[in-house]
Amino acid sequence: MRLRTELLSSPVGELRLVVDDQDALRALEFDSHDERLHRLLKRYYGRYEFAEGKVPGTMRMALEAYFGGDPSQLDALPVATGGTEFQRRVWQALRGIPAGTTISYGELAIRIGRPGASRAVGLANGANPVAIVVPCHRVIGANGTLTGYGGGLPRKRWLVEHERGNVQGELALA
């Protein structure tokens, strides 16, 4: 599999965007987590290589708009992921969690029709290769606390607070 990659600066550090030949986002990882990125790419795709080229400008612009305060810009980005059928179901459900809100792993398990599978949902959430766009940061512990995040809890806290502040601001304007 040939993949193109590009770095994008953000308020939470440099992001590495990885796209395929059809311009679908295959991975988005914090640049300081290259080891995790390569481990996930190898797990989901086996052999892959990074090729010359840039990611689509619309993808960069959508992420810049997100960080500028418009979380809705990520909704239309094309994402294609490997993983098991269960993982892909969890990741698809993550994209259905509205910006500015959080749910528990148990709630997410119920949403995908697998009540009682909160641990499996947590494992799938942790194996998500597309940070931010597939918003695994919106899933929290049953007691309402922030729990595990591949990018680290300070980033998760920033992302949740960023979204809450911008969505609440939009609601106040409406």
C-alpha cells in the first residue's frame, strides 16, 4: 500500500496525516508518536510505504478550521481504516458522537448493539488510527473522568474543552 504523509502544526502539537491514493485519511497521529503510527499501519495493512506527495488541501483546511473553532468541518472528511469489523463499527460510531459531548465506553457499547462489551469497545477505541477526526477523545470513564488516550490525557482534556467551548459558543449565537 502506498501512502502519502504530511505534517500539520496544531495547538496540540504536530500531527502526521496519512492518506491513500484515493485521498482517504488512513491515519492521523501526533508526530511524537511515530512508533505507534507504524505499529498500527503494519497491523492494519501489512506492507506499506510512504510515497512523495501532499495530502489534499481540503483535509488540511478542515483540520485548521477545527482548531480555529469549527468542529463540524471534520464530519465530511473521507476516512478509510483497516481493523476488524468490530473495530470499524466502533470507529464509525465514534464519528456519530457530537462535538462538545462525551459518552462512556458502556454507552458506546450500547450504541453499537453490544451492551456489556465496554472493555472490547475500550480496546477498539485505543487502537483507533485516526485521532481527532475519529473522535476517540470523546469517550470517557463511566464515572465521568477522562481516561486513557493515545495522545496523552493533557491532549484529550484540551480537545474536549476546545470542542465544548466552541459548540457552546455556537449554541449561544443561535
